[in-house]
Amino acid sequence: MSEGQPPSRHSSQKSWIGKIGQLLTGEPQDLDDLLEILRDARENHLLDTDALSMIEGALQVSQLRVRDIMIPRVQMVVVPKDAELDTLFPLVTQFGHSRYPVIEEDRSKVVGILLVKDLFAHSLQNKQLKVEQIMRPVILVPESKRLNVLLKELRTKGNHMAIVVDEYGQAAGLVTIEDVLEQIVGEIEDEHDEQDDESYILQRNENEYMIKALTPIEEFDEYFNTHLATDEYDTVGGFIVNEMEHMPKKGESLTVDNMRFEIVRADTRRVHLVKLKLLE
């Protein structure tokens, strides 16, 4: 058959037969079908709950974008490029991070990344060195980049932190490889993690917040001046499940008064991450 000839009637029939056969064999047609098969496998004890949760997380990573999980600019812990090394030890001791964005004039312009191991190594030789003399190059990524693409890039280049930039090229926040992995395996806690308001509630703009589902409902009430707490649940995730009366999936939403909760990440066991929008 030449390239200019239309497909034959026989080939058209074959494609329809293939589609019908796919339906009869029960092969998944989309992501929801695939998840349903995996959940059936869990019910039949072919997968355990933890394995299913990680598979669901891995599948959802391809649908999430950097803006959904980034730490907003206002909450970044930063160091100025002209700071002398010996002035940074109180900050490093207080926050316990392994990497810090280096800024030039303000938080909107990140020019490098300071590794704490570099700080200690060079400060032993010359404490008067400035941060800009030992900082590493910064990796910039757009807010719209998908998490699965970011994870591959970070692993390939051996980087652990990237700075998220907006459409104007200014820093909008930061994201780490740990943040991405937590979307797959769940919360990763270490000895430096602190359970405070900032770790639970991240403000993205005037009316939009990213909220961890494990946020204590009393802290949510205090932060937003609401009165949602009852004896029936302890967390924001528990409140949402109680109101919706089922385990919600990604993309489902709940409106209560002037607040709209949208599920960003959830699995068969619990809600993980919620986007809150305050309605006018």
C-alpha cells in the first residue's frame, strides 16, 4: 500500500476488534481502571497496603507539578552571598538543614546553594571567607514542571535541591528530592524535623494554601480563626473524610463556608496533601 492510499476497510475492522477485545479481557483503559485493578489485587492479598500506597504515590507523581509541593519563597531559610562563614553557625544550628539557598539582594534572586559540609570544611581553613566564594551552582525549574520529570533530572544530575522560578524568572520557592520522594513513600521524618505551624501550612498567595492532611485541627482553627474541631477527628484529613463520608481521591473537593478544600494527594488509606482556597 502506498503512503497516499487510505487505510483499508480490513485494517479499520481490525482496530475495532482490538478495542472490543481489550474491553473483554479487562485491560485498564485509563489510570482509574489501573488503580481499581491494583486495589482489587490488594483485596485478594496479592499486594499489601504499603506497597499499594507507594504504587499509587508513584502514579500520582506524574500528575503533580512542582508548584503543588514547593516551599514558598517567604518560608525559605536563606543566606546572603556576602555573609562571612563564621556568622552562619547560629542559623545552621537552629534549622539543621543540609542546604541553603544563597540570595543576592532579596529572596526573589537566588544565585547559588550553600552546602553545610562545604561551610564546615572551608571555615576550618578561613572563617572570613564569604558564602559566594564556596557556594554551588543553583538549579532552576519552572513551577509547571511535572514531579516525575524533576525527580529524573535531580537523580541524573546528582542534585538534591532546586529553586522554583515564576514566569518572570524570580524565585517562587524551593523543592528538594526528599519532597518528591515523600509523595511516593509518605512522610520522611528525621531528627531535625520540627512539628510547627510552618511545617503543616504553606501559604502560596493571599487566598491559597497547601496543607498537610496531618495538620492538627486545633492548629488549623487557630491559624484560620475557624471552629472546625470536634471529638470526631483530630486532623484536617480526618475532618475532610468525616465531611465527605468516604476516602476521597485526588481532584475531589469540599466546600465549607468560604473555604474550598481540594485533594492534591491521597491513597487508599488516607489523605496526604490538601489545597485550600479561601473564597471571596
